[in-house]
Amino acid sequence: MSENKINLAVLGAGPGGYAAAFLAADLGMNVTLIDKEKNPGGVCLYRGCIPSKALLHVAKLINETHEAKEWGIDFSEPKINLEKLRSWKSSVVSKLTGGLGQLSKQRKINYVQGTASFVNSSTIKVQKESGEEILSFDKIIIATGSRIATIPSLEITSKRILNSSTALDLPAIPKSLLVVGGGYIGLELGSVYSALGTKVSVVEMMPGLLPGADRDLVIHLSKRLEKSFNKIMLESKVVEMKDVSDGLQVKIQNMSGEIAEQNYDYVLMSIGRKPDTTGLGLENTKVRVNQRGWIIVNEQLQTDDPNIYAIGDIVGEPMLAHKASHEGRVAVEAIAGHKAAFEPKAIPAVVFTDPEIAWAGLTETQAREKEIKYETAKFPWSASGRATTLGRMDGVTKILVEPETQRILGIGICGPGAGELIAEGVLAIEMGANLTDLKLTIHPHPTLSETLMEAAEVFFGQSTHLYRPKR
């Protein structure tokens, strides 16, 4: 079958779906892209990654005006125009989703606004405002993503309970906010509200914040959040919530079983996301779903039904936009008959708090669990000239190394701009680089990127700016 005769349908126009659809169109396929929104973008652009980063930029700016006092510069307290802030955030979303709509038209993609379900392995039923439409396809990619996870016992009807989407709408700047869940979404949104003037508290069931991240990285963030947040309650859980006249009455139980009661203006439920196959009609196909609700696929992202592929949040963790985009491109390459497989050595993860935390490849926790031999090399940002000029020495660059070959197994970074710096680490892991490669790569001075080179030098006991002889 030649590429230009393939009729491809893509369900879901998030970062995975539109990346797949755009590449398929570039390869000459006849593409139909289906989503409930007016333009492509998905949760990431409409209610996730992009609006949250716009607000985090505002939070960073506010925090820097406070930090500037240490440098001899005093700013007056900011006057926050909440309506204008909402409008600016929305304009960012509109600009990007509108741009994707134009790119879709330029590629002559048939964009259909609606929801779809399978009739059989070669036909879908699309529900639009104007009515129902039946579409046939040669191949199809499911990219419908995930939905917000909830705790059934804590589900009560109240406008004061926010989730990761409604919190981005900035309904108010509350005096107090409880964030339920110490993962990246809760900490990012908590940081936004804290910068705007809210007293933010966090409750987390695990012994530390960001349970999946390396403790050497998290410790720097935790210290900063302990100063900016009102209270961080670890190894604790919410056991009851009640709507009262002046807010929400919350009962929190700690690891000793003691229960404390506190009132908050708002509560942000942030316990993660889960795959959503509801209403897709997968029972009318040969597609299989595992016990955790994820669609089962092979390395080409093909399901048990040869005509059907699936990508993104709906096929498993990590639930990240860039992972979905890469999977989408692999699926299209496979459909086009090219040799392709999804087999990355490293998928970067970034937490856009202040400081940022980013990692790629193996973490130290994973290496221990898998009993993989490793050594570490760490360069503290307190020894970085560039970090010092920023007044931000609260960071570290850490590398996990295979002892015998000195091959780089993983890289973790904590500090301002860590999300930008981690790309070099991803490339190093993908290219099979060793520490000598990183050590001999000339990095510009003075930059934060030098911390990667100097971490490699630390391993050999040769770091210029940190005296740590090789043991």
C-alpha cells in the first residue's frame, strides 16, 4: 500500500495526536484528525502544560522582585489585576491553539470537531454538533489521553474544590489553599498561588515531596518550599472534607493516627491522572486493555488489532507530552511502512517549580531497585560562578555512571533552568556518551551548562571549581 493511499484517522488532537497527524500529512497520507476542541492542542495546551507555565513565569517574576532586595533593589508590592492575568494566560493558549489550527489547514488535514467511538475495526462513529457521521479508515491512532484522577470518598460538591484544570482559571486569590498531593502538578500550581499571596499548605501521603524524583534533587526544592509555603504535611492524608460557610473544613490524619481539623478557603485536589477509554467502543475491536486501564501496544505502538495504533497517556507512563509526540511520530512511520520502533534510552522529566527539577535516564532509586551497579558524580551549584551571579546557589547537577565503562546512565539537575539544561543529558544518554566525552566538551563560560562538564570532572577528581580529589 503506498503512503498517499492510506486513509488515517487520529482520535485526539493533543501533543501526540497532532504530531502524528501532521507527520502523516507530510508523508502524503489522507488524514482526518478528530477532537472535541475547536483547534488542536489537547489538555496540554488548553488546560495543562502551557497555561501553567505562563502562570509559573508570572510567579517567578514576583519572586525575583522579592529576591532583588538582597542585591540592593527594592520593588513595591505588586498590584495584581486578576482579570488581566487571566486574559493574558488565555491569550497564550489562544495564540498557540490557533496556530495549530492554521498548520492543520496548511497540511490539508480534515479536522473534525466532535467525539468518536469504534463501530468496528475499520469504522468509527463521530458525534458532532450537527449530528452523527460515520467514517471509514485504513489505519487509526488512538490519542485520547487521560483524565484527572479523583478520590471517591472526598468528592463533594463545592466551588471551592479545584483540580489541575480549574485552578488554572484563577477563580480567586484565596487567603489559604490546601494542596492535596505533593506531586509535580500540585507543587507547580501551589507555587503560583503562593507567589500571588496565598498561604499554601500541602498534604502528601509519602515521606517526601515528588516521590518519583531523586532525593538529592528534591532536598533543594523542599528547603525553598518550606520557606514559601505555609505548611508541608508529609506522611499524612485527608480523611474528610466538609463545605462550611467560610470555606472548607478539612480533617487531616498523620502517620500516628492523630487527626487535626483546619479550615481553608480553597482545596486543590492534585493526585494525578489516569487513562480514559470510556466511550471509545474498544469492545467492538480486538484492542486489549490491561488491569491498570492502559491500552496494550508493541514497539510500533500497534495494538492487538492490526489497523489500530495507540499513543500517549492512554498506553502508559510516563504521562508526558513529549513522550506522546515521539510515540505519535513512531506510529506514523510504522504505518507508512518504515522501520520504526519506540525504544528511547531516556525520556526527560521536568518539574517547573522554583528551583526546577529535571532528570533523564536512571535515577539513583531506580538503579538500587534494579540492582544496577553505578557511581555518582555531583557538582553543587554553590561552586558555579553563573549560579552565584543569579543569587541562586540552591542547586546541584548529578550524574549516574556505569563504573566499568564510565557510560552515562542518568542525569539529574536541580536549579533555575534545569528543564532547558536536561536536553544535553538526554542526548548524552541516547548517544551512549561516557564521562570523558562530557568532560572534554567545551562549555561556554559563565553558564549553568558548565555544571554538567564540571560534574564529569568531579568524577575524575579534576573539577576546576571544586576541590574533591579522586578517591
